[in-house]
Amino acid sequence: MSEATAVDAAAAPAEQPAAAEVEHPVAAGWRESVRAGLATWAAGLLLYAATTYVAWLPVQDLPAKAGNPPTGLDGALDAWNRWDVAWYLPIAETGYQPDPLRAAFFPLYPMLVRAVKTVTTLTTFHAAMLVSVLACLAALILVHRLATDLLDAGHGRRAAFYLLAFPTGLYLVAAYNESLFLALSVGALYCMRRGRWWYAGLLCCLAGATRLTGLLLGLAFVYEYLRQRDWSIRRVRWDVLAALLVPVGVGLYALHLHNVLGNATAFLDAQKHWFRDGYQAPWTTYRELLRLISEGTAYHPDTVRNTVNLVVSLGSLVLLALAVAGPWKLGRGGHYLVAFALPAMLLPVVNPVHNYYPLASVWRYFLECVPAFLVLARMGRSGNFDRIYPAVAIGLQGVMVVAFVQNNFVG
């Protein structure tokens, strides 16, 4: 090679990959979130299938509350037809008449169940399970994407895994609206972070049509909108009107109830059937809960449930505080998540169940406390915590699955 040729070769730019071979960073990020969410989801489904298979071993030679072991796949799946499922299925089939108590359960989830049943040959229950399982996958993908965007991919993987591993994670695949609400609310929170306000408003609207606490997403919307504009009213633009979409889902549901039942607030009135009537100071609820625990037998299921709900309720407040301050804080970009999660976790405390389970289902509601799982993911940077949390959580969840399919109250 001549000297001139060598110089020309050295000066020539390196060969660039074709444009089609360069993947956009956003697409690459979503691809990673889909992979991580799918892997966690598949592992969870395997856990639930295996635990359901062995769920009758603890009651061998004893009369099981759930009856004899299932004899086939359909019977094993039907073992998940428990508790609130019995409310969602009739709504999907016939709507909110003739029982006004059905109004306590918001319409979007049963509407999707009815739609799936209509376009498939599935039974109503099997359609409900399919909606929940797919919504669970969507929720895990979105949690990973939000956590990765706020922190990094390692935190995203841990947050999604820790969420499904939580002892009540089984409700994300059961025929409840848990996974649908989580997917919609996390999707809305992600859109807020990215400044896609109209998409965020629409998802908030759909979350409100799934559960009343969807209204609380409006607090996160307003907080994050103003934060991204340095709290300057002068920088507010027309897209702030997207916040008006937040209450639309609840409003449309109230209008439907007015037309069908003649009572627009039937969803609030129906709560009295479950002993939720009136509000009180948080310390009053905690004091009553401590009294019930102290007067109960240590290992009685009622005492165990009350103890767990108390620990989870107080623990959620601690984790939310750590999301704002301390070694595992999420930074200012994560404060809007707390603006949604804090009132959501306090709502059952100020509006408790006035019976022997004042904080019934609080550890199920904890699944929606997304910033708490981000804090746990930050704690998971410690190898010891990353081993201990999954071991304890998955072990407890296995017990909860057995209790659930045996038709015992897990809340």
C-alpha cells in the first residue's frame, strides 16, 4: 500500500451501521421493560400453578372448606373463584340490577370481562381471569418502565419482582380489578413524568372508572405538572386542562347509577354493607386495632390478620417517608408518586371497617403503593436485603395462595 493510500484509509470515517440497525433509545427501553415484565410474570404464573396444585396437601384426610381437590385443570382454575369474584361476575353478566350492593364495584373491569366473553368462547369467570392475567403483565411492564426512567434498569427489575413477590401479589392474577387499576394508574404516572398530559388524563379517567381511588391521581397530576414548570403559574399551558379528565370516569359511573338505580352515589352508600360508614382520626383506628390485637389470642387468624394489616399500614407510611428523605429517597422527581400513594394508603385508615377487621384488605391495597416498591428496590441494592425480602415475601405468598384457594379470607 502506498503512503497516500494509507493516509486516505486512516482519514476515512469508520463504517457506520445502517439506519435500520440503530435502535431508538426509547424503543430499546420499552423492549427491556417487556422482557423483564414478561419474565417476572411467567415466574409468578408458575408459582401460582404449583401452589394451587399442592394446596390440598395441608388438609389431607381432613374435611377441606373448599371441598375435595379438583380433578382437572378447569377445577384447579375454578379454585380461584373466591370472595369478591362473586360480585364482579354478575356485574359482567347482567349489570348493576337487581342488587344495588353491586354498585360498590366499579364498572371498567367487568365491562372488559364482558367484552372478552363476547368475542371468545370463554365462560365469564375464565374471561375475568384472562383480563386480570394480561393486566398483571401490563402492570409489571409499566412498573419496570417507570422505575427505570426514574432510577435505572436494575431498580426497575427489582421493583417489578418485589411487587409480584409481595404476599398479596396473588390478587394481581385473581379475578379482581387490582391489576387493571395498577396498570392504569402506573401508566398515568409514567405519562405524567414524560409530560404527556392528555394521555395521563385519559388513563386517570379509566383508573377512576376502575376504582374510586383513581381520583387521587389528580393530586399527582397537579403536583408533577407544576413541578415541571418550576411552580410558575406563568408557565402553565392549555394542556393543564387534561386534569379535567381525571374525574370523568367516576362522573360517568355516577350518571349510569343515577339512570339505572336512581342513586348517583350508590357506590358510596353500598360501602355501609361492609361496615364502612363515617370517618375518624387515624390514631383512633390504630388505637382500636391495637385493642383488638391485645385482646385476641396470639395465633388466632383474626389476630394475625389485624397484626399484618397494622404492620403494613404503618410500614407503608415509613416507606413513603423514606421515598422523600433518607438514604433510599427517590429525589424530587419521585415526590409526585407520594402525592398519590400517601392519601391512598391513609384513606382506609380514616374510613375503616367498623368490625373485627378495621383495616381489612390494607395489605392488598399496598400493591398500589408504587413508590414504596421503588424504595424497596433501592434497599435491594444490598445483597442481603435482595435475598431476604424475596425469600420471606414469596414464602408468605405461598401460604396466602393456599388459604385463598381453600376459600379462606386473605385480607
